Amino acid sequence: MSELARSVCCGRGEGRGLGTLGRSPKAKTIAVTIQVLACWAGMAYAQSTSSIRITPAKVSVTAGHQQAFSAAGSHTAAGLSWAVQGVVGGNSIWGTISTAGNYTAPAISPGTTVTVSATSTSNSNLSGQATVTVVNPPIPNLTGVTYADELASWETVLLPLVQNLSGLLWNASSGTWSPIPNWAPPSQGIGPQIYYLEMYLRPATRMAIARQDTTLMDELAGFHLAMLQWRTTTVGQMIQNLGSNAVVFISGPSSARTFAWYNPYSNSTLVEVQDDVQANAQYLSQAAQLLRAIAKMPAAQRPAPLTEFAQGFSGFLVSEQLLRLMYGSTPWSHYQNANIPQPVVSAWQFLAQTGYEPPDPIKYQAAMSDTELWLVADSAEVLGADAAAPQLGILNSTTRSRLQQAVQAGVSLLQARSHHTTAPDGSDVLSLFAGDYDDYPSLAYSGDTGQALPTTPNPKTGLSWDISHSYRFPIVFRSLYETQSATGTNFPALNDVVALANTYVHLAFTGNSKLPAFSNFVDGWNGWFDVGDSSIAGYPPEQYCDATQSPINCLTAGAIQGWGQLSFANPSLATLMQDLINLAFDTSAADQPFMNQHYYYDDGPYVVSENLYPWLMIWVAGDNAERLP
């Protein structure tokens, strides 16, 4: 032995095994383990033993494939116990290994390196390790769809909805946006309407980013600038000349621009003047994602209109929206619970550090909302854009620091509310916000799984979000995963992304790849949701819903959105996305009742007609834009 390590006990009468590595000049890979044999009077005595050497020590294995390992060293002849990630024999998450050392990689990469170990059966202190990187096979392109047809379908089906909601008209010939003559915003303001712009813009945004389609980027950038020019007002304009029935619930400099919302109180003549923070944050996600994509382009290849957008829109996005909403004095978050500090950044820090939970029936007031997820993700996208192209001047030292603080606080709460668990089929899944909304009115009847509309409250405790609102999860996770170097966070890691995708595939998805359906809750529970909503009686378990009725009582439209953005990390999810595409080409008479029951939407049946994709399919293909041939 070329080196000697010693371990010293902490306290009297304790024996503690401490492992240190010693290296021989002739055998640099051989580890020397120092084991504590005895300890008294503050002195430790140790002896050294040679470790077991595993070959190969480091290897990459394709998912589902095999790799043979061998072991050499002291006491190996007496027998070895092989383990994967500390589990003897392994499992379906990390891979399995035989008693002879033959390793079989899991069906999909777990998103982190895997440790294979061999331990002597005659002396458990003797062991060795090898590191395995499980590599997924390349994710194939989607079949049956093309980028050109997806773009044409978006322009035909969803672009008109963008124009109707915004009151802005796109002129493809001149490449400009202009106000629609005589268009008037709703009496309550445009604020609530922009909530839907995220869903209508997302397929185009994903396509533009995936293909670096500068023509489409220019169209989208022009839209956001037109929204800024023609559809915003200022905080000062909103609060001046208000009637006696107005309640001011908005803060910030009088010059700060926003989207107006004059929200009438229920059972009252009062009107609340405020931001629709949820709608703002959701819509702005598309602008923030586009901003980062533009910033990542080489400066010499970045067209002038895109540079104009990056520099002309970022001040509004950062200071007048994100920082004002996250650090402002108006306590809009967590139902203004007196025990939860404001502004929302302080709330995130407090909740992550303390685990504070209000008593029933207001437990949900400590829950993290979709509004908050959007704000965190939008801020991360801006930080990513700034890091990619600091010369654009998107942020300064102050705004950068404040955004980083906000993202780190938000991510700390998100991580605290996320837990890895094992699905019934053995898959590693990620549980998000389980039980946070147990006493929320929308879940009051969630324990009922029958066909008849329930009349007696029966909440199911411990649930995650409903499958429709959960479409935010994959979008937010991707934004946070791709911007970690700029935000200074390390969550979600790739294995968290993989586990989240597994949640959708192994819990929410009901398992029939030919006729894909999804439970009402992302964790696989299939009870009633949102019974008593003002616009609908409620959403029954998926097998009882009917998308052809008005209003639609199926959650399928939300269930199939967003998740394709994680296909890059999970082949099983990528396959499910292809299944959703295939369904639109299914002409079997026997399958039409299922398709109409679950997939019929405002524009009609879920079927491709003359290369024009149905509404829901445009969402699926757009979220998988990287896979469009």
C-alpha cells in the first residue's frame, strides 16, 4: 500500500466506518478502504483491505440492451452479490442484473447515471462499483404529419382565433399586424381574454423555435409588439376617473403598461380594477420562450425585426410585468392569507422553508398555483435569453439579480412539493402538489367515480392536479430544465423530467394505445372534477364524458396539450404522442364513437381532412415540433 489513511472517532465508545481512497502509482483505479475496527479514548485504529474491481468501470448502454460485468479482487471466488443503485438484482427503473453480473438496462433512461455494484458474500465490507450511462435510442420523427401541413393548419384554424381575441389582423403579404377596424374589447377589459392566447400561439411558437423559422418568428414577434402597442393601457390610466364603485387592486408606477381588467364583484355593484395575473403570465410565456430562441441565434444571423422585438418588448416583459407582479405591493397571491408573507417571492421562500399549511378548509391557500408556475418559468426564459445574448441588453445587474432570486425561490417551493414515487407497474414517477388542493371546491366530489352527477361532497385526499390544468407541468419543467445555467438552480434534473413524463404515461394514460384516453387526474385517479362550476355541471370520469355535448364535459383537450415537449427525454411518451397522431387517421367505423366521445372539439371531429389537421391534433403536433419532418 502506497498511502495510509486514518479515521478518528467523534466521541467516546463509537465505532464509525469511514471510507477514504488511496491510490497506487501502478494501479490508479484500485481503491483502498480504511475500516474502523475499534475506537476508544478518542483514538481510532484501522486496517486496509483491497477492494473489488469491476470491469468495465464506466460504460454506456442503450436502453433495453445488456452489458456483462466481471469482478476481480479479494474474496470474489467465495461469491458476489450484484446490485443496481443499491437494490440487489436491480429493478425496472434502474435496470436489472443477474447473479453472474449480466446487466439489462431499463426500457428508458432514468435520466441520471446508474451505479452497478458487486459485494463479496463472505465479507460485506468488500465491494466495487461501476458507472453506467443509459442512453435512449434516437427519438423518431412523427409519421403522418409534416411541418408544412402543421403550419398551414395553424394558420387556417388557430390564427383566426388569435386575431379574434386580440383584435389584431395579420397581413401575410406585407408581413404586418394592424388593429381590426371597429373591434372593441370586452366590457371587463382584454385582460381575461389573453389567457387563451397561450394555447393558440403555442403550436406556432414551438414550430418557430424548433426550425429556427425566422419568417414565423417575425410574424410572432410582430404580434407581441402589436399587442404592446395597441392592447395595453397603463396603471395610471386604469385608476384615473374611476367611479365610486371601483376598488383599486393594482400597484406599480403609473406609467407601467398592462392588460386591463375591470373585475365585477359577485353579488355587488363594486368593480375591482386589477391585473389578471394568471392571464398575463400565461400569455407572456409565449413571448418569453420566443425571446430566448431569438437570443440564442448567432448575432449575424438574427434579422433586424427580431432584434427589435428582443430590445423593444423585454423592458415591458421584465420590469412592467414580471418584476412588478412578483415584487409589487398588491397581495394577489395565496388568497391574501395573513400568515403567508407577500409579495409572492417572499411567499415562495416562506412556504419552501417552513412547510406551512393552513388548517382546513383553507389548506389550498398555501398551494402553488398555475399562475405562479408561469411566472417562474417566464422569468427563467428571460434569464436564459439574457445569458445567451447579453449584448441585447435584456437585463441589467439589478433586474438579473431580482429575477434569479425569484426563480430560485419559486423552484425551491416547486421542488419541495415534488416527490419521486413508484407506479404500480414499477416505473419511477413524480408526484406534484399531492394533497395541496384537498379542500378546494373543485375537488369536493373527486372521490365519486360513478356515472351519475354526485350530490354529496366526497373529496379524495392526496390528489395531484386535474389532467387539464396539469398541461402546465411539462412546459414549465422544460423551461426550467433548459435554463439552469442562467437561473442558478438544479431542479428539475433530467431524472425529474423523465419521472414527470412517466407520470403521464404510466398513471394518467389509461393504457389503450389505439384509443388513447386519460384519467381526470394526472396521478391516475379518475373521479369527478369541478362539480358545480358555473359553466358546467362537472367533469365525470373519462369513460362517462361526452365531448359532443355543449358545454363539453371532457378534459381530453387539456390532457393532450404540453406533454409532447418532454418527448425528447422519454421514448414511451414519444410513442404515445405518435399514437395520438395516428388516431386522427383512424377511419374505422367501430372507433368513431370513442373518437367523438373524447376528441370531438369546437371545430368538429378528430379527423384529418385534405391535409388540414383538427384543432386538438395541431396542439399535439406543435408540442412535438422537433419531430416534424
